[in-house]
Amino acid sequence: MTNKKAMNKEKRKLVYCDLGLIDYKDAWDLQKSIHQLRVENKIDDVLFLLEHPHTYTLGKTADKENLVSDKKYLDENKISVYDIDRGGDITYHGPGQIVGYPIINLTNWQQDTHKYLRAIEEVIIKVCAEYDLDGSRVDKYTGVWLDDRKICAIGIKVSRWITMHGFAFNVNTDLKLFNGIIPCGITDKDVTSLNRELKKEISLNEVKEKIIHHLI
């Protein structure tokens, strides 16, 4: 008996691009242009993995009071600040952190934003498990945690069921730069990284390969 569902299932492709270290606004502009092409169905799904220079981004629901650093601190540390169109509050991006921007048509998967968020969390949880770290979710908060320490922040935008923005996974991140903000507006929890937990430098390329594997 022929499985009609299997026959009708569209074969999907994911285009992967490693952008290296790229200015936040340049990457944001690229995302918007690629998103439009995906809306027009002119390209396949895309995954960007990259690093940003020191940057604070405030999502649509961010409380400005969570940017606790003054202009002197921002200037001394060469930190850019952007108000952007993703969900969530304030977070930090910087070298040693793997940022992922999946531009994916959820119509070809599941039209459910919450399931998509949980799926992104699951990718990072599985990557953490490969380093014998017990990544988990915390009630009320999006992201991936090691006990009460956040190792990956997630903030997305979904327009016409095409995703934008994504996740920020702390690998070899300089965690001191989180001192200039109240990360995600959460005052009673800490941030961490693979480097901090494993007490050694981790290959970014190695982690990227694991992310791609589990995302697929």
C-alpha cells in the first residue's frame, strides 16, 4: 500500500552560510533581504551562523532600564546598541558567542511559534549533552539553562510564517560584558558559557557542526 503522505511530502533543503564576524546591522539587513526572498519562495530555507562585535540588542518588549551601562562604559568597551524587531528583552552579542539566524518557512514544518521556540531550545540542549552538560528549560523563560545559569538566549520574529533572528549560544564568550545589562531582564539568575562550564576553550567550528547536525 502506497503511503500518500510520504509521497506528497516536499523534499526540503537548508542552505547554510557561515558569516564569520559581522557587524550587527549588516547581518540584520542581510536577514531582512533573505527573509523577503524566502517569503517570495525564491530561495530555500537558510541558516546563518556567525559572531558579532560587542553589541547590546533590545527586543520589542525590552525595558530600557535593563541597559544599566552608561555612555562611558559603552565607549570604553566599543559596544553598539540596537533596538530591534525580535521578541524578548535585552541581551549581549560578542566574539566567542555563536549566533544563529534560521530563516525558515514554518508552513513547511508546523505553523506554531511556541513549538518552533521549543525546537530551537532542543537543538542547543542536544549540543550541550554532547559535552556532558545537562541543558534544560526554565518555566516562564525562553532559552537554555544549566541549573540557574543561562547558556543560550533565544529571541525570534515570525512574519508570514517565515522566521528571523534566533539564538545566541555562549561558547567562549567574555561573560564580563553581560555586566552592562540585566540579561533578558532577569535579576536572580546568572549567565554562563561552554568555556566556563568545561574550563577550557572550545572550538567554534566544532560547536557549529553539532548545531547544524541537530537542527537538521
